[in-house]
Amino acid sequence: MKIAIYGYGNLGKGVELAVRQNDDMELFGVFTRRNPESLKTLTGIPAYSSSDIEKYKNDIDVLIICGGSATDLPEMTPALAKHFNVIDSFDTHADIPVHFAKVDKVAKENGTTAAISVGWDPGMFSLNRLYANSILPDGKDYTFWGKGVSQGHSDAIRRIEGVLDARQYTCPVEEAMEKVRKGENPELTTREKHTRLCYVVASDDADLARIENEIKTMPKYFADYDTTVNFISQEELDRDHKGIPHGGSVIRTGKTGLNGENNHVIEYSLKLDSNPEFTASVLVAYARAVYKLNKKGDTGCKTVFDIAPADLSPMSHEEMISHLL
């Protein structure tokens, strides 16, 4: 199947590398809003202007859209679903129902197949929440993220006057996780589940106390968390914090028995050296499913809840049963 990439940031580069690991796929190319002639791809695949994409609608089986959730994907995915089978990693949880409805309408009207909100959260974590809720109906969900770089929070710090560069790590509170794993079912506030760890490069004349206060009191980002701010040099940041690691755990605790006397804990966890490369790998697996569904005539918008596990794999049904079941 022929895969194309729309957008060439960290996620797009991750998709480029992930497709190389799948023998049943090949990359058609990258579509970019930048000047394609100036774009140097990691593996030498060709770059095209995004304004020309409709010319290639018969050459592409699945288009993987690698834009941001804030402003890109709400517009890009429905627009591109008119002409292509598409997949995205839209991750603004509260807005997923509206995004789904828009994409579903366009895809059904045009006979295409789409998958949205594919990644690890939403995505793999969502699946595990669904499985665990179904298996342990008398229970409670917990999700912990990190330790990992939050690109959105890092960008928020960089917008503060006097800040030259920054990385922000989301860190789970270990004591809270242990209480959950022991089946204690604690009631946890936002502050009790995660902390924020910031590494900041400031200009020479910057007011460090002001910057630290602005970070710690920033609503929606840091005000509800215990936040530590460390000022370091650009050299230290480049040397020690150049990667984009992430991960986390989704846990459900539940009870069974005549009087709920038996406790159970289901946990799915990830530890990722590269958040965008792992997310890209999930997208590529689900792109295979989108391709299969479209071939069967199953159009409209899908989520990870709607796609059978067998459709993710290049194996035959017999091979799956023999080797994985």
C-alpha cells in the first residue's frame, strides 16, 4: 500500500522511519506547506507542495496527517478526507466528539475511510481503559503520564519574556502510583498525581524570580501542580535534554466476589525514548487497518474502538492464530 505524509515535523519524520519497518508499505512522499524544494527528508523520499495534493488522489492509499491538534487537524482532516483515506493523531480529548462528527460526515459523503485520535493517549491508552472497564465493571480508572517531555508546556515557557529555551517534564508522583497499584483506590487531586519539572535557559539580563513566578502561576499549565524550575545554560539543555521521551501508565483497580472481597489491578504502561516515533508507529499500524477497511467498502470515520486488532497486522489470520493467540 502507498502511504503519504502530510506535514513534516517530528511526527512526520517518525512516520517516514516507521513505514520503512513495514514490508507491505511504501512511501509515496511528503506534502508540505513549506517550499518542497528546500525540504530535505531523512530518507530521500520526494517532497511535494501541499497545494498540489489533489493531483495525486489516485496514487495514495492512505494519507497520514501530521499536524497539530490546536489549529491544524480540525481543518485539515475533514478537508483531506474528501479525497483520501486519512488518519490523524488529534489529541484534544474534550473536542474529539465534534472532530469525529465532522470527519465522519465528509468521509461517508465521499466514500473514504478515516481514523482519528490514533496514538498512545488517545489511542492505546484508550483501548486499555475500554478493555479494563469492560472486564472490571466495579472499579476505578487512573492515568499517569511521564516522566516525559511535554512539548506544549515547554512552548508555553518559551513564550515568557526573557526565556531563550526550555524543556518541561511531566512526572508522575510515585507514592500515588503505589497506592493505586496496591488497590487502595485513593481519591487523588491533580496536584497529587503529577509534578512539573522545568529546565529553563534565560537571557543574561532576565529577572529569574519573575520568570519562575510566571511559570508556577500560569493557569491551565502549572498553577495546579507542584512545579520545580531549574535555570541552566543552553549547552546543558542541548546536551542533557535534547530527546523527546515520554510514557505513562493506565491502571484500573476493581473488585470481584460475592462481597467484593477480591481485588484486581490491570496496568498497561509505556516507556518511550521518542514520543513522536512511537506515536508514528501506532499511526502506521492503523493506516494498514484504514486501507483494509476501505477495500471492504467500510467508509466513514473510525476510532481505535471501532477497528479490530486483526486489521492492524500484516499477518494472515492463520499466522496470527498460530503465533500470537
